[in-house]
Amino acid sequence: LYGLSRRIDNVSHAVVVLGTESVKRLALTVALGRFSKRFLNDKALRVCWDHSVACALIGERLAEHMNQPQDRAYTAGLLLDVGRLALLACYPAEYGNLVEVARENDFDQLECERQMFDIDHCAAGEWLGRHWNLPDDLVESISTHHTREPNDESTASIAAASDRIADALGFSALRMPAQYTVEQTLSGLPVLDADAALGAIESMEDDIRTAIDAISPS
């Protein structure tokens, strides 16, 4: 994943080379991937995990261009769809069918979830976040990422932008056409250099796919 010339074979060495925050982010990603592993063999559902990883990496890059904490943005992006992953863990077959129906018929995914499970993945993720005593800004990011307009420097705003940009770069959880371009999404954010941010984000697709292959459970 990091393209290092020599093998890192213990945690202490990893912390020295990568830094504590990078190791923490990687550990969180691997842990969430192991939680999700048993249903990721389904290709239709694997895209949901790919979307989560994409949101994390995009959030990290956005935060860099907004002079905001990158570790916070990465964590928020990774956890955005934790409610979806929880529904998948509890109802893998049923949720897999929902994904296919929503995708093929261009249905509102949140409304489909409410009709089938009496809760959508944003509300399920919010419940989990509060149950786990996550910080308020992470809970807000999870619960509002489909409804919030990304227009400020908050963690929730960066997370909502990451969700839109992941779709624009081809990492939609439902494999549906994106509603917003990268440029449209960035236009509402207080980035330090709009042109630099646009170029950096639009060139991320290959890096994201490399990261997904490196850290996703096989």
C-alpha cells in the first residue's frame, strides 16, 4: 500500500516509519473489513465496501486541501456507511436483493431500506455511533451524509463531499450515475487552492483502486 522498499514486520516499526495516525487509520480499516468479510464475496455487495474505502481516502485528501485534520476526515469517510454494513451483516441476502432492485429501477435507496427494514442505513449508522459513544461530529457525519450540503470546514461537510466525489469517481455503492461532478462538489467547499484540489481529487481513481486491493479482506 505504501510502496516501501523493505518489509515492516512489527507495530513499533510501523509507527516509526508511517506515524501513529497512519497506523491507527490502517488498523481501523482492516478491523472494519474483517467485520464485513463474510458477505464481501458477493460482487454486488463488495462495491459497498469499496465505496467506504474510497470515501475515507477522498476525505483524507480533501482535508489536506482544507487544512483540516486528515485522520478525522478519513475516519468519518470510512464510517459513513457503517449502517449499511450493519444491515448487510444482519440481512445479507435481503440487502443484496434491495441493492439490485434499487440499482436496476433507480429507486430511492433510503426509502427502499425504510420499507424493508423500518430503518435506513443513515439512521442505523447513527444508532450504532451513539451506542459506541463515537464523538458527535462522527455521528453527525454518518447520519447526514445523504442530506447535508457540503459547504463548510466541518467533519460532516467533508464527509458528505467525500460521498458525492466517490460516486463521481466511479465508486458508487449502488453503481448508479453520479448526481454531482467533482468540480460541482468542490465549488461549495472552502478549499485553499481550487485548481490544485480539483486536480488532486480527479487523479485519485487509480490510487483508490490500489488501496482497495491492498487493504480489503480477500
